[in-house]
Amino acid sequence: MRLKDWDTNLRIRLAAEASFNTMFWMFFPFLAIYFSEEFGKSKAGLLLVFSQIFSVAANLIGGYCADRFGRKRMMVLSAAGQGLSFLVFGMAQSPWLDSPMLGFICFALAGVFGSFYWPASQAMVADLVPEKDRSEVFAVFYTSINISVVVGPILGSIFFVRYPFEVLLVSGFIGLLLSFVLLKWIRETRPSASSDAKTRRNSWHSAIVGQFKDYGVIMSDKIFLLFIIAGIVVAQTFMQLDLLFPVYMKEFVGTQTVLSFGDWAFKVNGEQAFGLILSENGLLVALFTVFVTRWVTKYKEQHVFIASSILFAISIVLFGQTVWIWGLIFAMAIFTLGELATAGVQQGFVSKLAPEHLRGQYFAAASLRYTIGRTIAPLSIPLTEWIGYNWTFATLGFLSLLSAVLYWLTFRIYDKQKAVTG
């Protein structure tokens, strides 16, 4: 499906969201450093866990709100909420008001608004795009996000570390501009159907209770439950990209030369080095997702998941053993390969496990790997104060290897069940 054939809603969103995502990634990767310096690593880690709990709750009712109030309305309100949150966050960083706690509250609110935006935006794509073309459209949006992940941290390492107040203010204004663009130039796409009327009769708390009941039925599937647990365990490693890595590199990576030619030299300090490896990750994901996915589909899914976990374990241990910029770049390449290995096959495996009439619910439950993993992952920051960085990285490596064992057990049971049922 060519871009010129896209619905106007989607083309407007692609351009507007790309601008906002780039600004967001200019400062988001550096917030773990900011909160750690302001609150101390132990308190910062616990606060980040606390903020994610609200985002998880918002995720639970985000789909309900998109169906109850409409895709456009939720996206407009969410973008405005994020914009206002970043504006106030910027004021909390201003020369006139220095309030880290107000900044944290705004960060948590922005996460909640983001959790409301996501299901509405996904539902709009499903409303507008034929099923055969949806994967392609989602892939374009995914690539756009990863381009922002490449560009944003590079700009952030230059501007945010020097001008946090100004960057946050501009991000807030762009969020409000995104809200205005969505309000002015896109249309509502929510279907008008009898199911919509039913949704209107249900309260938000009924929607949450209903989702928990659905999850309870799904979690009785032993294979799927093991798959979820393995995903949560390995998430403790790859979620550190925005949590432990920036704090570690800020503290231990000194200014060093990346490249030199004659009298010219490209040097980076710890924060800039983090922006560099984060951009490396985004660039590799944008360039090689399709290639790696095609390559790994030649192998058994069991081997791919286990290999991914082992690659995560190797990379996280390497990160903890070096402060040399090229060593970190090499470790990030291994880390990204582990990420890409399962980028495509995991959705395919979930679809195999899910009965056709429960497929949507299975995919929703599968996302718990990330929501629960993201909630627990910030504990790595205070862990460094209790056991030190070396042991923290070693613990994360052990968890990655543990996930490999859990994946092996998952597929062992799956293969046995498949042999019995034929």
C-alpha cells in the first residue's frame, strides 16, 4: 500500500507524530540521569516504578475509552495532556522554579496520557486500513518511531544536556500543536455499531473487571503463561536501555575520542556517548528489522527465542565490563541483534497459541510482558547502590539466561502438546 493511497488521517498523523516523537526522544533517554541526580538512585528507581503503575492502569482502560469516547477525541485530549505536562515539566526546570518533584509528577502524567493515546491510534489504523495492508502501515509508523530514536538522542546529547528548560518547553508546544492538528484536520473513525451501544452502557470499572476476567481465562493456558513469564524476565534486560545504561554511562564513561582525522577529532562525554549508542540501536532497528526477521524464520522458534535471551545476557555483561566507547558500541550491536531476533516471530507464535475467537485478547495479554516488565525494570537503579554496578549487570545477565530456560520449557511443553493433538 503506497503512501499516496493512505487515508488523509494517517498521512497527517505520520508527519505530526514524527515531529513530536523526535522532540520526545531528545529528552526522554536522559530523564533517568536527571531523576537519579535529583532524588538519589534508590528513590529515583522507586519513583519510576510508581509512575509506571499509573501507566499500566491507563493501559487497561485505554481501549475502553477509545471505543466509548472515540479515537479522535482520545488522541486530541492525550496529545494536549502530554503537551501541558511537558510545559509544566519545563517550568519545573526553569531558572525561576527548581522543583524536581513537580517534574516527576508531570513525567508520570505524560506517561498516563501516552497510554491513553496508544490504543486509540492503533484502533484508528485498524478502522481505516484493510486487513491485508495493516502490517505494512504499522511497519511504516514503527520505522518512523525508530528514525526519531536515531535523531532524537543525538540532538538531545547536544541540546537537552545544556538547555533542558528550553527543550521541554518546545516539546510541550509541539505536543499542543499535535493536538490542534488532530482536532482540526482528522476525522473520527470509530464504527457506529451495536457493540458501541453496549460499550456505552458499561462503566469504566466494568471494562477493567471484564479484562481481568478475560486475562484469567487466558492465563490458564500453561504454555502461554510460561511465555508471558519468560518475556517479563527478559524484559528486565532490554528495558535498561532507557534506565540503567544512561546512569551508568554518565557516571563512568569519561570524555574520549570516537573518531579522529588529522587535527580533527569527534569526542563524546558520558551523556553524549549514551545518545550515540541509543541512536545506533534505533538505526540498526530501522535498517535491519525486515532482514533479520526473514533470516531467523529459517530456524525453529525455540532456538530463536533462546538465542535472543543469550545475546541479551552477553551484551548486558559486556556493558558492565567496559567504559571504552567502541566496546559499548559493540555491546549495543549484540544487544540490538537480540532485540531484532524476536521482533517478528513472537507475534507469529502468539497467533499460533491463540484460538481464533480469542486472538485479540491473547495479543492484548501478550503485551503484559512489556507493561509488567517496564514496571519492575526501574528497580535496577537502586540495586546499583545496594550491590554495585558489576553485580547489577551480572544479575540482569542471569535473568536473561533464566528466560532462555523458561523459553526452552515453554517450547518443550508446546511440542509435547502438539504431538498429542497432531
